[in-house]
Amino acid sequence: MHAHAPRWRPFSNPDPLGNSGFAVSTFVSALHTGAIGISSGAPPNIVVGLALFYGGMAQVIAGGWSFAINNSFGAVVFTSYGCFWLSYAATLIPSFGISQVLSSLDAETRAHSLGIFYLAWVLQTFIFLLGSSRRTWGSFLTLLFLLITNTLTCAGNWIQSEHVLHAGGYMGMITAIIAWYTVAADMLTTETFYCRLPNPAMGLHSMSDGIDTAVNTPFAPALCSPQITSKLHGRTPECHIDLVHPMDSQPPRHRRGDKRRSRTSSSSSHIFGISTCNVGHGSPAQV
């Protein structure tokens, strides 16, 4: 008897779900912070439902899907901000007791507590922003304006300035609009719409010697590895990315004694694409 390996079924792209939950929750919360049509200082109770189920639960689910497709950046970002919305909702739900404790404090202590909370997310968002510098412009701009939003919200709570808090609310609206654009760019393809919205990848330049890598799709995480480029002996490879189905990306078979087999030709498959580096001799090395 032969045991058959279970057939792997690829996941769909979880980015639209995570960005949608983030955009809707951020937009509604920003409207409250900006006090547009709402009395200043009104409790943002309407945000609780969105923070729990769409901003929180949906982003955590999207982060789990990102883990499954080997997208570490998306997994960490979506799961982190999903937990942010869950923790934010917990501060507004009376059964958790956090809101009662905050209301019992004096105004300065309460403001500093909220400022420290947002300060931690300012640092976290800054790290995510650095990690997005080699991804799409939509992801980079969303995190950039989110960093500005969190910074203004942190400063507004710390110094107890209503004007700074309103400015943070306005920047949060811009952040949500950019996130909505990335959702539209992912979902409105030529198969579902009459045109496709541009969301180009940022220009990439490898840190290796003599290698310039241009990635034309946001779903191509593979780059030429330093292990391969260190053995090229001065030759400049041409890197490109071919989108293939994961089930069709099988490593090539080599005959015994095949001289094309070398240490520099390592193979590994990716969910959304395979990056090949033509080293000038023999078959291309898959990375």
C-alpha cells in the first residue's frame, strides 16, 4: 500500500479582508476623534461593535490566513492591529472594568495612560513602516499616515489638547481612505471590473553587489538570495518573477552526472510566484 500525500489547497488573498476591517474601523473611530457631527468628548460607543468583529476579529482571521500562505509581514501586521482593536474595545466595555478604573482617575493621569497606550503603537507602527518599504505604495502610505495618526493621538492625549486630537482624527480619515484604495486595487481586477487600479510595488535595490531587482507585483516575496549572489563571481544576474500555480511549481529533476547541477541552484516554491536568477551558465537558479 502506498500512502498518498494530501493535496494542498491554496488560500485566497487575505489582504482585502484585513485592509477592509482596518479601513472601516479606522474611519469610524477617526470621525469620533475628529468630532465631525459628534459633540466633542462623546464616548465612542458605536466603535465597539466594529472594533470587536470587523477591526478585531476580521483582521485576526486575515492574519491567520497570511501565516498559512507564508506571508510573515501581512500575518504580523493584520494580527497586531486586530489585537489593537480588540484591546481598544475592551477599554470601552464596562464588564472588563477598564473604563471604570480610567474614569476614577484624575484627568491628567487618565490622559497620560492613554498617551502611553498610543505611544507603544507609534513605535510598533514605525517598525511596520520600515518593513513596508519594499512592498506596495498602498501599504507604505497606509502605514505612514497611520504613524502620523497615532503620533498625533498620543500627543493630543498626553498634553490634553483637543485640537491635536482633532488633527489626529483627520489624519485617520486619510489613512482609512488609502486603505480602502488598496482594497479596491486588490479586488477590482480585469476579471471583476472594467479596469484595474494601479498599486505599484516600490522600487527595490538589492543590498548584494551588482544586483538590481525590480518586482512588478505585490504578491511576489522572493528575491535573489545572498547565498546565490555571493557565488556568482562578479556576474550580474537578471532577476524576474513568474507567477505560477503553487501545484505546478515542482523542482526540476536532474539526471545523474548532470553538470548543470551546482551548489548555486537551490530551489524553493512560493505561494504567489517563483523568482529565477539567470546566472549566465546552465539552468536558472530558483530562489
